[in-house]
Amino acid sequence: MLLQSPARVRPSEPTVRTWTAACTAWAARAFAGLIAVFAVVTIAAGPSYAADDDRVVQGTLLNTAKDNEPVPGVTIKVTSSDGGSYTSKSTADGKFRIVVPAKDTGNLTVQLVKSTLPDGVDLRAGSSDTRKPTGSLTNVVVSFPIGADQRQVETKLDQVPQSIYNGLLFGIVLSLGALGLSMVFGTTGLTNFAHGELVTFGAIMTYLANRVWGLPIALSILFAVVLSAAFGWLNDSGLWRPLRRRGTGLIAMMIVSIGLQFLLRNIYQYFTGGRSLTYRQYVTPEPHTIGFIDYTYRDLILVAISLLVLVAVTLALQYTRLGRATRAVADNPALAASTGINVNRVISTVWIVGTALAGLGGAFLGFSQSVTYQLGAQVLLLIFAATCVGGLGSIWGAMLGSVIIGLFVELSTLVIPSQLKYAGAMVLLIVVLLVRPQGLLGRSQRVG
Amino acid sequence: MLDALQGAFHDGLGYLAISYCLAAIGLNVQFGYAGLLNFGQAAFLSIGGYMMGAAIATGGWPTLAAMALAIGCSVVLALILGIPTLRLRADYLAIVTIAVAEVLRLTFGTSFRKYFHGKDGVTGFTDGFRSLNPFDYEGTVLTFSANDMWILIVGWIVVALTLVLVWLLMRSPWGRLLRAIREDEVAVRSLGKNAYSYKMQALILGGVIGCFGGFIGALGQASVQADLFNLDFAFIAFTMLILGGAGRVLSPVVGAVIFWAALSFIGSILTDLSAQSGISSFMDANQASNVRLMLVGLTLMLLMIFRPQGIFGDRKEIALDAR
Amino acid sequence: MPAETPTATTRISADDARKALVGLATEPGVSKPDPIVVVDGVRRTFGGLTAVDVDHVEIQRGVITALIGPNGAGKTTFFNLLTGFDQPDQGDWSFNGTSLKGVGAFKVARMGMVRTFQLTKVLSKLSVLENMRLGSTGQLGERFWAGPLKFLWRGQEETNTERARDLLARFKLDKKEHDYAGSLSGGQRKLLEMARALMVSPELVMLDEPMAGVNPALKQSLLGHVKSLREEGMTVLFVEHDMDMVRDISDWVIVMAQGQVIAEGPPDSIMSDQRVVDAYLGAHHDTDISELEEVVVVGREGSSGDAADESAVPRKDGPA
């Protein structure tokens, strides 16, 4: 309601109409209830049927444990509430047929005499040996399930491997975004609320190149990453560096990033509307199955690329000069500057790499989540949760936290409704902040 | 143009503006005076509207009792927000408040359908309130119908009372202590004051004021939906507060009214423009709405960069550089 | 000569307190006749580094004790531990017989043990007078429910304001009472912080490098104020590098190095103690530093060591 164009004069609901609506609703409910009661009473009163016909109770006994082999020689006993009792045995093909004469109009109870079952053959676990058929038909079909249940019922436990797989997938792609956020935080101290929009940027650029311009998907993703890198550079040189130069405080910058998030999100919505957009290729790839897990080659490739990129960045941070310089700036910018490191250049690089990573993450997420203007906003909270759980500012923490959050989100759908799966991640975030505020891999210094 | 002005007038004084006012006043206590970054203010309004509405509609409670329940829930929410985060850094509080607000929004929208009715939201709780309405006229007076007028009067009285309370508090040693905590919590602790407790009090007070905003919003609209009080709402309330000038008693109200009226005005202009033949080729009505919100984002950025003290604030007092 | 053991509420006169120190053995951890603070086995480590490792030390009531040592010796960390701003890994300490282990900072302050900071913590966005008023405890007006009801706390506020003005006059800050504290010079802020700490009439005043960054003229004035605290019966413990000040006003000196108390005694005996000279006073100042066996430990504790305090650069506060 908030996002609609404001109305001129907005008339409020007349009281009378509300009351009438309420009355009607109540009346409808009452009527439905009445019908239900009537139905129950009718059925409980007992069947009415043509009194002239004999009734036939019949069925087939098949053993599902032995490939639906018929079970012969089993005694079936039918007793009537009028006092009559009729028995018969199942034939060689497992069928049984018992006639209840027309003059016996009582309610029937059909019992399978278990002692007459052959050795090794049992009723299915949990099934009763007695049936009380209802209804007014003269032909009463009764079934007794024999043998183990062969139906493929998927228990909750069976879904766990698939959830783990999905969670890992999601978590690894999420860590692309989390890594970027962590790097920016580590070197500049900025909690960038607009980071989610950088993720969306990657997805939208991929869509643009792939569907609108018709480029193949791999090229489109590359295009999106390059453009994201440029966008990251623009963010830093156009906005954040001037603010740092002015000496703007961190909290003020955080609020600026919130305004930026608003701005970008609405720009995206301006161009894409509320539509859910998809790429041209590989949107619904063919699934293969292994054990309890369905997977696709596309997802495996995406994960492989993500892992490669993550490893590359981590190694670069560890072993290259630029990487060491980045870590120095993250530790103590003043000290780093005094040893001759060009802090501004390092921060610029961090923004370029971080935004490129976010863009790549967005491009990948666009496969499974579809491209909307809200993509970034949805994952932003998860990225925050991931970095907080793993430890704000820690590289390994960002990745570990993302995987944990991804797994948590997917596994939680087994116990809570899927609309609430993000809520579960939020609760995890709150719990971690309560118990271990520096995150799993953050250093145990004061965080407040 | 006249229509747009009329619309701005109507919206600027209407119940939604009032609920924004109250949200901003609450935010002022939490952020302007105590320095707590609460981005989940929308959650307090949600709780206010939903709890009151559900208690009346589903439970049949009398209006005042339902409001008391909602206030109690707000206090509990403030405790839930505060206990893990008040000992941590400012951005942790920001993240957690957003997270909690989202959890609440999702919960209200999808769970406990018996009480909250999922996406449809809660309706049918305004009878008790409206039965007290002394106005009984057809049509509109000054663009407001009888029901509108009633919620308006009640709402602005609540705003006035809240402002008086905040003013009194801020002139007292309690307010002084809060402002000191905003600047330097360690110094305050070294003087023997329990800073944590005071921050919690500020959080609770701001939350309860927000809860009242939820009442007004829900009663005015005669319904509550989960998506009404979402993250965008919280950010807009924040922008209003910054515009007015955080840390001054009147500024949240001024900021809210000006901002909301301006937004309405610009929205009308843009929607009209989008209907013009020349413009409609690249901007339709929905996109006009987006442009409106882009301006919100831009305003917040420009405010923070160039005039963080807003209209009434004192640059020297803005503690935004402190942490 | 053992002094009488007074009850916790009476203060012995400064003279008696000083006399009680005469004749005490000058070894670290020596018992004092009337200790106000007793520290036992307190250890604090950061990562692998031991910042504080004090076996036993006692602070005598009613005298001025100086705590000296090279940078990185753990003095500020020790202060933080005693006043509840930091938690030790192990150990116990007591104030007037009451154990302070696990007691939070604000409670410690309320008990009468007040501290100032190396980097002054005046509230620059409040006026000088407001800063002072903030300093007093037990204000009814600070309660949430009483705040809006001015008649409940007006009387208290007036009393506090009077006392504040007295203290300000004593510290020669009365003309500035309505100025923002942020507009004061560094030295004036030191005075304000000291004045503010006195609003509650504390028993023990702990000053963290009160002379740091103060011009020589103001130093004399500050010295006088610190001495007057003792005359009023308060106990003073201060950290300093300025040896003249230490010699001038302290009755007892405790020397820390590498987290441990390495020496104790009256100022004169400390100045001539070889351990102290080697560790701190730089008797080898014209020797090439690389030839010194005992190199002064430079602050490696980083952001939580001696040279830092709570108001560190925001983004380095926390895990990085």
C-alpha cells in the first residue's frame, strides 16, 4: 500500500459494508457447518439399500513382498449384526467371494483369519485384520494389504541429502557475495547496505547481455563480471573515496549506503518492472540422480567456478603483494600508509574485486532464483548473517558462514514452512550474536 | 496541480503521516538521543497493528485491552532486540533489528493464519474505536471523511502528548544521561551509571511510541497487512528523522509531515506526467512510483553527506562521527 | 609502627597514613598497614602475550601512590582490570574488603572507586556544568518514571549544581560553566574530568596519566589539586611518566614492567633501585640500545595494550 501512487481523496470503508460482510461470512460458515452435521448424521445412521438383493463381499489377496503373488487358502469370515456368519477361503489366484443373503440386512464385519495365512506371509505392519465396510452397494469390495509396503514414500530423512546438496550450492554461491562484503568491511570499516544491489547488478547485466542482446550465456556472465568490476570502481571513486576524504563517520556512511540501496533498487525496478526474468539458456537443465540427490551439470559447473574463484582470491590475498598490502590495510591503515602502501589504490582494488565477486554471485543466483529487482535485497540479509556468523572481516569466516547459512536455510525447510526459511537464518544470526558475537572465526576481541 | 496540492495536504495530515510521525518520534528517542541504530522500527508498528487487530477481531477483546496487549508485546520485542545487541557495536544492532523485523514480517504474513490471516491481513477491528466517533457527517470536510477526521484528531492528540513526554524526559537528568551515553558510553560507565539499562529503556520507549504509530495506521486504514510495515517503511522513517534533524523534540514531526507531503506531491506530479503522451513512452505509472522512491534514496544520501543535522539539528550535536 | 585499623567509613588523616608507610620493607607485594585495595594473583593475557601478571600488591589508604613503568608494562590494563573495564583470566582483588571480581565498571564506580582516562573523556556535546551534574550519583531524576515529573528531582538538581559550581570554582573552570566541553583546551579538559570525578566524593581516585599533554604552567596547578585530594582524606593512585611529579607528590611508588610488579617503595629508594633504573629510567641512555641486555618492552599489546584506551579508532574496535 505504501508503494502505490498516493490517492487524492481516499474514502475509508463505510462501517455498514464491513458489518454486512462480517454477517455474511458468519452466515456462510454456519450454513456450511449445518450441512456437515447433516451429512455425518446421515452416514452414521447407516446405509439404506435395495433390500431385495444379496450382498457379495469379495476381494483379492496379493503378497507385495513376493511381487504381488496371490495368497490362497486364507479364511475370510463375514459376520453380520443380525447374527449371521459366513466364511470362505481364498482361491488359488488369491480371490475370495462371500455371499450374504438378502434377508440378512445387518451391518457387516469382514475378518481375515490370520492363523490361516501361510508361513512367512503377514498382513502389512499396522494394518488391521478386520474391516467394517459401509455404503449401500450390493457388491462390497474389501482389501487386506499383505506384505511390506513397496510404495516409494519419501520420508523426511530421505530429503536430507538433497537439502544438504542444495544448501551447499546456495552457500557457495552466497559466499561470493559475502567475501566481497567482508573485504570492503575489513579495509574500510564500512558496512555496505547497498551490497545486495551489487549482486542484483550482476544478475541484471547477465540478463541484458544474454536475453536482450542475444549473447551466449558464458560471454554474458563474463560481460556482467567486467561491468560489475567497473561499477565497483565507480562506487569507490565516485562516492566512497570523496566521503572518506571529507572525514565522514562510519555510521553516516552506512546510512548513505542505505540511501544508495534504495536508489539502486528502484532504478532496477524502473527498468525491469516487477517481472521475474530468466536467462535464455540453461534455465531448466536436465536433472540426473545419484542416490537421493538430484543434480544438474549446470549447478556443478557453477559451483566449480565459484570454488575456483574463491580459492584464487584467497590465495591472492595470502601470497601476492597486493594481497598482503590489502591485509595490511585491513589491519591498520595508518601503519600501512606509513610503510609506503598506497592505501587508496588498495581500497579501490578491493572495491573492484569485491563488486566483481558480487556480480558473479548475482549472475549465478539468477539461474536458480530468477532475476528480479529484489534479488539483492533478499540475499543481503543472508549475506549479513553469513558474515556475522563467520566473523565480520574474516575471509575464511565469510565462506564458512555462507555455507553454514546455506545449509541452514535449506535444511530448515524440512521442519518449518518454506516461506519461513529465511526467517530461520535470521534466528541463527541472532543466536550467534548472543553466544559468540565475534562469529566463528572472528578474533575474540571486544566487539562493542 | 491543485489536485496534487490537495493530495499533499490530505496525505500530509492523514493517518499514514501520523503513523510515520510516531515512528519517527520513537526513532528519535532511540537514535537521535540514545544513538541506537534501530532499523526495525517497522516491527514495532507491525506488532501494534497486528496484536491489537487480532485481539479484537479474533479474540473479541475490547479495544483498550487489545492495545495494552500490543504494548506489552512491544516491550517484549524491545527486550528481544536489545539483550543480544546493546552490548555490541552499532552496526550489529542495525543488522539484528533488520533481521528481527524481517522475521516478524514473514511470520505475520504466513503463520498463525487463524489470527493473522496470512497475506490478507487482519480486518474488522475498528468498531470499538469508531463507536466513539463524535463526527457524523456524510461526504468530506477539508478532504476528510467522518472516520478520517476522527482518527486524525485522535492521532494528532497522541502525537502532541508523545512530544510533550519526550520533551519533559529530555530536559530531565534521564535525557542528559542518554545524550551522554550516545556520545561516550565508557565515560558514563566510569561515572557509576548503568549504560546498558538506559539504552534498553530508550529502546523500549521508542518501541512503544512506534507501537502507537501502528495503532493509528491500522485504525485509519481499518486493516493490517504484513507488507505495510516493511523495511522500506523503516528506511523512510529514518530519512524523515534525519531530514527534521535527529535529537530535537519537534524535528521528527516536521520531517515526517514535510517529507510525506512532498512525496505525495511529487508522486502526483509524476503520475500525471506519466499520463502525458510525450512522457508515457518511457515512464508509466508504476515507474513513476519508482522515481518517487529513487528520490527518497537520493534525499537520504544527500542529507547524510551535506546536511546530516537536517533542518533543526545542531551540527555540533550530531554524534554521527562518534563511532 | 602499625597504625590503628580504622573502619571502612572513617578516613585516617594524611599524616597518619604517611607515617604508617615509614619503615615498610621495600619489596614488591609488601603488606600495607591499612590497605584500601588488595590484589591477589591477577593475570590477563591477550593471545599469547601476558599483559598483567601481578602476584600481590596492596594500596595504602589515604596516601598518594604512583604507578610507574615503561610503555607496555601493563599499567593501563591493570587500571582497567581493577575498575571493571576489563576481565582478568584469573585472580581476585578487593576494595575495602569487598571482592570486585566480576563486578562491572559502573558498579565499581558507585562503590567509591573512580578513575579518569589517558585520553580525556569529557562529554564534548554537553556543557561544562552538565558534565559536572552528570557526575553525581543517586539522582532521582535519572529514573525514567521520575524524569518527566520535575518537582520530584528539582531539589536534588539544585544541590548538585551548587556542589558542581563549588568544584568548578576550585578548579578555576567556573567562568566556562555554560560552554560546550568540546571547546575546552586539553588541559582544561583534564581539570574538568578530575572535577567531575570528585562529584561523588570518592574514596579512591585513580588517575591515568593526568599530566600527559599538559603544559608546564598547568602542571603545577594540577599537582596542587592532587595533593589537596589527599588532604581531604581520599586515596590517590596515579600512573605517570613524569618523574618530577612522581618525586614531588607521591608517598609510595609501585613499579611495573612486563606485567609484573618489580619494585615498591618510597620515591627516593625507587629512584636508586637498580632494577628500576635498568628497566625504565634509562641509566644507559648514552649506550647503543642494541647493546643493552634488557630492552625496554615496546607496546606490542596493540589495540588493547598500555597505550590504547576504550575510544580507539572505531573500525579497529572488534575483530579484523
